[in-house]
Amino acid sequence: MTYKTLINKIDMASLQVISGIGKINRIKLLNNEKIRVIFLFQSSSFWPSWDSVWELMSRNNRFEVKMVLCDIPVKEKTQFENSAQFLSDSDIDYTHINDFNIDDYKPHIIFLHTPYDGHRPRSLYSKNLCIKGYRIIYIPYGIEISDIEKARSDHFHGGVTNLAWRIYTFSPDIIPYYKMFSLTSGEMVKAFGHPKFDSYKKPPLEMPQEIKDQAKGRPILLMKVHFPKKVAGKFITPSISIYKKFLSEISKYNNIFCIFMPHPKFYEQLGKFESVHKFQALIKNAHNVIEYTGDDYRPVLMNADFHVIDRSALMIEAGVTGRPVLYVEANPEEKMTLPVEQIISKYYRAKNADDILRYVDQVAMMGEDPLKEERMEAVSAILPFEKSTAADLIVADIINSLDNEQQDDGDQVFESIREYADEIFMNDEIIAAIANHHKNSIKNHLSYRLGQEIVQAAKAPKQLFSLPKRMLSAYRDFKNNIPFNSE
């Protein structure tokens, strides 16, 4: 048995055990009771994924909703640092997580902003929320784009995406990826469009006045740039030299105004590879370029006349605007999930700065868009545009699901827990694989005795609920501290 197979078996079994405990502890919706919902807010740049859902739930008397801010810098700092200010500026009442006791409130539902448990304190890890019976909802903010192995692990193997009660993704065509790569089958995933796209069914948000004043009526080109990112020692984002050359040349185009919109982590990551000061000087010295770092990207994305974008959570949303889109490729080009590739294959493409400038000459300056019909057909084929908003459909699904939820058969759930506990701790093949690598480390790192105890506890339900924390600790120690060979 390979290391990867071994870990996948243990991951899958442990997630199923946690999921089973969560079903037993699930907070029931009582008759005439409001549905208690927590939005655990972390990043202002992800707000468009929640905006319309929050608005609809807030004025629906079936719900009692609370916005709880979690801007604690556990692992991620840059993207969370303006979150409190954003909520205040948006007139959204909130409570800080340090002043709120989730267990006293006993929510039926918790919305999580990111799928990465490492972005939150351990008490807010998906496994700890699930075990207590809270239904986790996750609305991906646009990251199901890459189809490389690291991306599959990030997007489909995490605790949130496997323990969620519901995942509302952007397209039915992405659901097979969850079912293929999820460790818990992906049956919780549904596609009703995306709340981000609900904004396009309303009057567009206004372009910031400062940008309108500087543009002076000229066509506006939006350049959205991801932060420099390496996977396995290789960049999966375009070379920064492409953007440096473009910024040094764009001043020659007096009839075009450019908005440079970097990822919130752009400068933090750029500084690891080259001078941030020199890069920012290129923007400052270009008379027709302004940098946009606002918390809400929608005002500029909706109102720009032309887009230049690289691998980004906004790749698909740019296509929804109906404006021309140029996609800047990395070298080597990153493999994308099929629905994303079907859309961006109809975008204009660039491999270097000269290709971007050619797009400016032939599309932006000429006001022509020969790929528009093909591009919009691809967008329509992948994204379900219903008359109802995505928020309407999501909220209706939540209400219907809770109103018609059947209580799980306790004996059946316990039998499932026993089976998966056995898969880890009583499986001869797994134990043999561990013994082959570390004959003297089984008791210390896997805690086989604890495994026996868990199996026995599954047969005696009252004992089960004091054990998950110890059990999960054993899994974590086993996975992180044993230096297995990669073969």
C-alpha cells in the first residue's frame, strides 16, 4: 500500500466517523422555531459570494441571522485585515467571535467563508463544528478553477468541502469534480448559479468617482492580477515581467485609461521575488493608470469596458459581464477544470506583453469584439441563468431541506461509525503498512489502543462523545509526525 493510499483511507474513514457523530448531534429545527444562522465573516473580498444570500435571509422571517466576525490572524493575515472596517462601512451589524459563544447560540447553520480550516482557530475547524451538530454551508468564491493535483487537494479534500451539509457551486458541470475527488462522495453539492452573479440582475454598482474623474470619458481597461504563486517549485501564474512591460508601455495610449487591480496578497508575495517599490513606481509613473485596492471589486469589474485577467477567482465572472476578456496564460499553462476551460477557451489569449498590447490595439482601441458571440454562448452553456436569483434558490433549498429533514436512524449511524473506525484501526493491511515503515512507532503515533477504544465506544454510544478530540489528535499526529517514504 502506498503512502498516498494509506493516508486517503485514513482521511476518508476519519471524515466519515466525524460526519456520523455530527448527524447524531445535529441541532434539530423545532416546530415554529426560527432557523438560527451564523455567517462567519473573514474576508471582504469574498463578500460578493454571500451578499445576496445575506440580504435575503436578513429580511425573511423564517431566519434569525447573525454576522460574526472572525479576523483572527491564524495563518492568513492580509486578506482579513480590513474585514471589520468593511462591515462597518457597509452598515452591517456584527459581533466579534471573541464576544460570541457559538455553543450557547446553537446555530442550525454556519456559513464558512473559506474552505481552509487553517484560516480559523482550532475551535472553528470544520470537524469541531460538525461534531457539535452544526450544519456547515460553503459557497465557493470562485476557486474551483485549477485541475492540477495541488488544487484538487485544496478544493476537494479539505474538512470543509467534505463535512459541509451543503456546498452551492457555480455550475452543474463542476459537481462531477466533487463526486470524483471528494472523500465523502460529494452528494451535498448543488448548483443554482452563484450569488456573485445576482448583482448582474440589478442596476450595476457605480464606478468609483475618483476613477471616473481620472478616466475623463476614455474607455477603461481593467487589469486583474493574481499574486505570484509557485506550486512544486514552478510558477503557475504569468511572469511578472509581462505586467512590468505592459505598465511601461501603456502610457503611449493616451485614449485608454487602465485600472490595475492586484490580488490582496499581490505585494506581500511579490516582495519574495523582486522589488515592490520598483513595481509600484511603474504604476505611479504611468499617467493613465490607477491602482484599485477597494474591498469590493464589483464596481470596477462591472463598469470597465475591457478586461485583462490571469488565473483568478474572477475568471468566470469577467465573462458574465459581456465585455471583452483577455486571459494571460502562465508558462507552462496551468490545466483548468473542464467548465472553466470551456469558457476561457473563448477569451482572447496572451502569452506575453506584446499580445496584451495587440489586444489593446485591435479590441480596445477599435471598439470591436469578434469573439463576443462565441464567448457568451460558452458562458450560457456552463452557467445556469434562472429567472430567480441564486440567493432565492439557495434560501428555498435550505428551508425545504430543514422542513423535510428526516432524523437519521441512530443504530444505522452507529453501525457506519463502527465500520469506518474498523477501517482505520482494525484493518490488517493498514496496520501492516504502518509496521513496514515504523515497526516501533505504532503505539506512539497511531495509538492503536485508542483505536480499540474507539471501536468499543461505537458499540457503547454514551461513551462515544468524549472521544473525538483524542481520536482526531491521534490522526493528526500520525499524519504529520511520521516521516513516511513518498513511494
